[in-house]
Amino acid sequence: MTEPAISVRNLSKCYRLGSINRHTLVDEVQYWWHKARGRDPREYFSKIGHTATEARRVMAERKGAAQFWALKDVSFDVEQGAVIGIIGRNGAGKSTLLKILTRITEPTSGEAFINGRVASLLEVGTGFHPDLTGRENVYMNGTILGMKKREIDAKFDEIVAFSELEQFIDTPVKRYSSGMYVRLAFAVAAHLEPEILLVDEVLAVGDAAFQKKCMGKMSEVAKTGRTILFVSHNMSAIENLCSSVVLLKSGCVAMVDETERVIEHYVDEAQSITREVALCDRTDRKGNQRVRVVECFITDLTGARQNALRSGGDYRFNMVCEFAPGLQELPNIVAAIMLTDHRNESVLHVRTSFTNDNLRLSGPRATIQCTVRDFNLAEGFYHTTLFLSYGESEVLDFINEATEVMVVGGDYFGTGSKGMPTHCRILTRASWQGIPCVS
């Protein structure tokens, strides 16, 4: 039985929050002197006359907030030739894990064994010397990987062509943009044939065409039998590339299983698209509040509440409304739901007046349902804005960013693949045909 390419055993990493040093040599000496004499140095540093930064650090220590465990007893194995995804919410410990595996950071406890030559693509520009040119950095990175000059020579032209930086290859990389950094860094990592490739989610910096190019290259690398550890928030990329996934949660391994099972579990536990927010507590709402939305949730057509939407699915948006005391009925209600992306740009707008649907609501409580078929948004996070008015003139309720909607990739185009473009927001079906030219 062959040894695993990566073996992680009870790995933990603790960070100390706030400032670590005393900021001045005098403070450092006094801190050491009080500690050596058996006194609590925090008593000295809490006195008047010391810096505000030091005072904040002391208060943090007293409150027990001086430590943060980025990883806690993480254990898993990666077999040789496997393509493993690592997912989790921001702050789950994904990047910390890769930094330990690449020996950028030392673990607080535990061990990690790597059998093979490793290349990594972490933060933009990691491993590049800013004063060296792109050409020099390619050779330096290859040497660090243990490759001989003739091996790098054989790959050099291919690396430059992939990065599309022929014009700037002899320019110091400190003059590169972040996108140029990513192009060259990925080209080096993918073409110098490491046995193990560690990739953090930095491809979002590149343009759409380059992202597609990188995903294609990673698929090629995966087929050559090399081991890949891939960190990403792009669930479609994880589904298409990875055979299994490690789910991290608050620094711990929450689940290790086949890709589809882990993603489904992650989606169910992710920040709910239909957080049952007590919308009545929102103080930033507008309107006269004669009728107001007190709850918003999304279901499928069977009525089951959904924690995430899949592109191409059919869903119902539900707004539970509450009438003001004494108000029993209102005819001619206009309702609208808008979805905005992370740039606060509107990507979906449905409104009763667009479809000539007249709503007549009876109090004291009623639910407005809006059915959206063939949901055509690409994966990502969106915010819902809710609107109610009486006729076209009297605004009853308006709540900006009432809830958050998470959309995951689906087989929208009916090709059997859940992979979709990640650089767009709106999807649409189209038909294609070739027409011969008549001379």
C-alpha cells in the first residue's frame, strides 16, 4: 500500500490576537523584569502613562480574548493522485491549513507529512521576489521546487505563452498588476510539474477568460495523476474537479466524504437564504406600515423551505404580511421583489403590475406568494429587497436587503453538468445552428 501524498494528524494553530510586542524597548525590559520577579506584568502596564495600544492589549488578555484557534485537531489523508477540495465559510481555517502544508506557518501542535514535491498558489505574489523580473522569478520558483535548469528551460516558453505576459516577462514583478501576478504565478505552479499542487482561491482576481483557462489547465493536471488540494468557494468548480471534499467549520473538520454529499451538507448548513428574520424589528424600513412584511422565506413548489436555490429550479417567494390594528382588507396591492448582487446591482425584479396580477389582502395576517420558474441566476450570494404599496402611490412597506439568498450551480442548460460560467449573473437558454452561405 502506497503512502498518502499528504497526511495531517491532530493539526492545530493558535494565533494571539492584538499586538504581541511592547512597542518600545523600555516596555519590553520592564515587562520581562516584572515577570522575572514573579509579579503580574499586566498590573504595571494597566497603570496610567502607557500607550493606548498596550492598554488595549492588556484588557484583551484580561478578558481572555488574546487567543484564536484557527485550526483545532484537524486530521485527514490525501491519497496520491487524488483531487481534494477544501470548503468552508470565511474564517474556517482553509488558508491557514495550506500555509502550514507549504511551511509558511508553523503549527502550534500536531503534524503534517508531505510525500512529494510541492507547488503552491496562495495569496497573490507569494513566493515572488518583487525586484526580480518575471523571467527570473520563473527560474527561482523552479529551483525552489528542486528542478534543474534544463527542465525549466523546456517549460519556459509554455509558461510565458499561458500567462500571456510575453511583453512584460523581463519587467520586475513589483510593477505587475494583481491580475498579472496571478497569471504568472498560476502558469509557474501548473507547468513546472510538481507532484503536489496546493491552490487557494486566488483565481477570482483574474479576468473571466483567464479563469476559464485556469480551470481547464487544472482539469488537465488532475488527469495526469498529480495530487491537488483545492480551496474554493466556487461550488461548481469543486463539483467538476474534486473526487472528495473536506469541510472545515470553525477550525475543525466537520465532514470528509464524496463531493456531492459534502456540498449538500454545506449548503444546508450555510447561511440560510431564508433567515427567519424578525423583520418587524427592522428600523430602516420605509412606508406608512399599514401593512408590513414580518417574515420572508422561499419554498419549492411542494412547500418545502429551501436553504439554497439551484439555477434552473422552480421556487416560491413568500412574504408574510401583518395588518395594522383596525385594518381588515386592502384591494389593489402592488408587491415587488428585487434581487441585487454583491455590487448592489439589480439582477432580478418581479412585480405584480408587470403581470396585471391584482392582489386583495385580508387581515389581520396574510401571505403573498410569488412563483418564479426556471430560476436563471448563476451561483453566488444575493440580497432580496421587498416592496408593498397600495395602488401606485401609497408606499406601505419597503425593506432594503431584507434577506440573503444563496444560489448554487444546477444543470441549467440540461447538459448533465452542473458547471456554469462564474463570471456572469444572468443565465439564458439559446439555440444554435450553422447556415451555409449561398454564393
